[in-house]
Amino acid sequence: MEEGEKNEEEIEKEKPLLTIDDFEIMEQIGKGAFSHVHVAKHVPTGCYCAAKIIEINSLKDEEFAGIMREVSVFMQVDHPNICNLYRISMTDDQLIFFMEYASRGTLLDYVNSKSGLTEFEAQRYFIQIFSALRHLHIYHFLVHRDLKLENILIDAKGNMKLTDFGLAGSYYNNHMRTFVGTAGYQPPEILAGNEYDEKCDVWSLGVCLYAMITGTLPFSTQNASFRALVQEASEMIYPQNFSPPLVDILRKMFEIRPNQRPSLIQLQSHPWLRGVPQLGTNVAPTPVIFYKVPNLSVVKKFKRRTIKPDPKILEQCEEKGIDKEQLTDLLSKGATSPETAIYFCLLHPLQQKPEKPKFKPTPPPVPIIPGSRQKRATGLSAPLPPNIQKLDRSMGPRKGSVPLFSSTSKTPQVVTPTGKQHPVRASSNKSNPIMASTNRLLKKPVTPTTPKRRPL
């Protein structure tokens, strides 16, 4: 009897909640403030993917702008280490992204499960992240601006997938000054309220590298002060088990003066980055254009980047009754259609239904007024003081007067570890494979010479 009931439950779960544009949307695996993520099955190919369903009516202006940034990036950028978008669909009150499913969760969860990675393993993963970010900088003049371990996913084959471009910005003929990012990952120039460029990502990428190996953050998340971060970076210490090349590249990435911090192009020849793939020589840089639309009905008219199809995938599509010449023409024109959806699903096939990740609702972050001395939010929810308003994630300039970099002359030093490190705490939920959590990371001192590893 029990087994029969179980089978009925399993059969019930297999029933799609919604079928749209050849995709069957199944059970929910994650939830955010204005969206939820489901497992989806593409009927013509039998491939599974993730369906990110966004409730249109609940979107505020700044949230709508973030969604449009994500759409803009996914439609115009192509890289093996950037999450792939298969198709966009719409109902009367929902916008649906059908995306590549990264079945092994976030890099943060993986690092926490192992209490830090070996330098060799971290190097392999870091090179993939480095390659994706370099592609954004060089070929699309695009800055991520919210790099963190939670925004890096891992697919079934163990490859890194960069995602969450809701705060992305362009530095093509543009000066950025918006206060964005996550505490602990933000570079000094953003905290200072100064103009910044793509090198803000270099700093955040260095934080990711340090956290991958140690399971800790190099800088405090409890104080968002520019001066405090400069002091911490100036007195930076490294564990004794770090190799000299690793220490050297981190020193360069944690240069507090952005004009002296190397770009990714300058870093790619560093000894620690042996194995970074070479840049293509026949690719013309194309700045990402952020779509601005009066309403969401226009979204389905957006064109994708031009795709040169893989001959093997074309043959698989032909076996399903699709004309190869017609499909090639559609891909070259950036069209979004049932035929191109089949191509992209077969390009990143996931034939086995992924298991539903266990998760708990993510507590909201505690906002902070830019320029104030209030301590930044952690992953623990807390009531807002009555005088604190919600964080404005729009793209307006940051207000507040702060010192420029000329006010400090300190530079980072390498010394024998005697200071403090800041452990990376796991999110309060098992991260789902599409939406990046808004959790923050907590500070807790440990002995750096023999780093403590706590089971999370």
C-alpha cells in the first residue's frame, strides 16, 4: 500500500505544471524574492533544463532593469564557462528563462563541503572562471560587478558556469560609479564612491581565489568602510601553505590603487595561471547593448548573438526532422525559435532528470545606506531600523563624500601569518542551480598558521 502510494506520488510529480514552447515545467526547486526555479523538460530532445519563472507584476523598476541586463548578456554573450540560455517564453504575467541546469550547485557550497580546496584543484577551477571573465572584459567591455562564489555554478561535468548578471555594467565609453556588490568582495574604489572600471572585477576575483583555497574570506564583511578595507589590505597576510606564485598573484589582485592593479590581460601571463587558454585572434570586440524596453512584450523580439553551428549538433537536429540549412540560417540571424531551442538543448544535453536540491528559504539581506557607518548585512536576517530604507540596486550614482586614493600611501605587505582570517559560512539554504543567493559571509577569527576546518 505504501509503495503504491509512493508510486502515485512519483507519477504526480512527473506531470507538468505548465507546457509552453515545447518545454514541460515540472516541480519547483528554488524560490527567490520575485521568481522561482523549476525543473523543465524539453519534449523534442528529452533534455532537462532549469526554468526560471519571474513574476512580472511583482517587479519594481530596478528589478526590471536587472532582469533586462541578464537578458541582454545571455542573448549577446557566448562562452563555455558562462551559463547558457536556451529560450525565453512569456505568459500574461510571467517571464520564463529556460537555461542550462548546473546540477552540482554553487562553488560556495562545494568549497564549504570540503572546507577549502587544494591549490591544484582551485587552480583548475579558477582558470575557467578567469577565462570567462576575461572574455566579458575583452570582447564585450562588460563588468560583472558582483563576483562571488555563490554566482559561480558547477555543471554535471565539474565545469564552472558564471551567472547572475543583474548588476553587470559596461565600461565602453562609460564611467561607472554605482555602489554595487557584496560585502567582503567589494574593492576599495567602490567603497570609496570613486569612478571605477573593469579592474573592480579583478579584486573580487582575487577574493574568490583566496576563499576557494582557505574556505575563508581575506577581508572582513562586518565593516564596509573604505579606510578599514585599505588598512586590512595594507596589512594583508597569507597562509604558509600558499605557494610563492599564488601569493604573488594575490598581491597583484589586491592592489588597493586600481590604476596600479593589473588587468586580466596583464595577469594572463602570470606563472600561476599556466594553462589559461589563448584569446581568439579573429574575434571582433562587440560591446553588450543593454536592452531598454517599454514593456515585456518586446522581449521575444530580441535577437541572439550570431552562432556558427556545430556540424555534429546539426546532424542530430536533422535526425529530428529539422532542415540543416534553415537552422543554420536561423542561427546566423540570431533568431529565437523552436528549431534553435532544439539546437541549444542538444549543445548542452542533460538526459537524466536532476535531483531536487534540498533548500531552506533564504533570509533577506539587511540593507545598508551607502556612505553610512552601519555594519553590512550577513546571511542572518535581522529587522531593519526604522530609519533604514531598502537598498537601492538601481544604476544611479552613489551619494556621499569619501576620500580619494591619493589620501593613502600604504601598499600590501607579505608577512608571516599572525593575523585573522574570515571564514566563509555556507548559505542558510542549499543553493539552487540558477538563482544566486543574497547571503553574506560572516567574520570569525582563526589561527592562520594552522587554519581550522569546521564542518558546515
